[in-house]
Amino acid sequence: MTMSDVASIVFVVLAALIAMPCIALVYGVFLPNFARKAEARVTRNPIATFFTGLVVGGVVFGLAAAMAQGPAGFKFLSAVIALGGGWMALSGLAGIAGRIGHATPSPVDRERPWRAMVRGAVILELACLFPIIGWLLIYPIAIVTGIGAATLAIFPASSAQPVPQYVPPAVPAAPAAAQPAFSMAGPEEVMHR
């Protein structure tokens, strides 16, 4: 393996790390109901969401793999089906990122609600980067659960429960500005002493 191979792999991983929070944010902004439905499915029943993703992902990627063995027209359809499965995984990961972000609230969420989605996506991708456990356990579970969340978000819920709207906790008012107990001198004040 040459240095250019290593650099290629590093840059692909870095691009994916930059893209994941952006994709989650795009789903949260342009398809907010879909992202909330996926988040609600992951929140209400993560086990059923995982097994739904396992079945649907197995069918989608199994069909894509079987079609890839055929003539050129089938190979093109195989690529389209595989890209559809990837889209399902990414759109479901937006719901998972929203769930993680809303489970880790911050006082600035009331002013900037999109920060919860980005925070959840960053936490998820950093967990997936953890050697061995992240690569072989967290990432595959997140992908399969994302496929399940996207699949279940497409179909209406069996019970007519509304999609939960996240309301950040109230931020207590800041106390009146008090004079600091100490004052830091700027660089120009230090030089004239």
C-alpha cells in the first residue's frame, strides 16, 4: 500500500465525517416530519426498528447483489437499488441523530434547535469511529436501525399517536451582570507596566 492509497482512504473518511452531520441537518430542515417520524420510531421501539431494518436491508441489498450477477441492464438496476438502500440508511440515521441530540440537551437548543441534530450526528459518528467496537458493532447496528427507522417512517403508525415535538427545557434567566472579581489586562496594558 502506497502513501497515495493511505491518503485516499483518509480523505474519503474525512469527507464522510464532514458529510454525516450535514446530511442529518438537511433531512431535519427539508424533511422535518420525516426526520421526526424516524426519530419517534427509534424512540418508541428500537428493537422492532432494528429487526425491521434487518429484514428490509437484507431484502434490498440481497436483491441488489443478485441483480448484479446479471447482464448490464440488471447491473444498472442493482446500483439503483443499492443507492436506494443507502438513502434509506442515511435518512434513518438522521432520525437516530435527532434522538441522540435530543437526549443530550443544551441550553442553546431553544435558540438554535438545529444544533441538537448536528450534536447527535457528531456523537453518532464519533462512536462509530471507535476502533473495533465502533466499526464492527455500533456502525452496523446504526445502519440497520436507520433502514428500519426510514422504512417505518414511510408508513403511518398503527396507532394514531402524534409525532412528538421536541421542546427544549426552559433556560433560567441569567443573573444580573456583576463586576468580575478580577480583571485581565490586555496586551497593551501589560507592555506599559
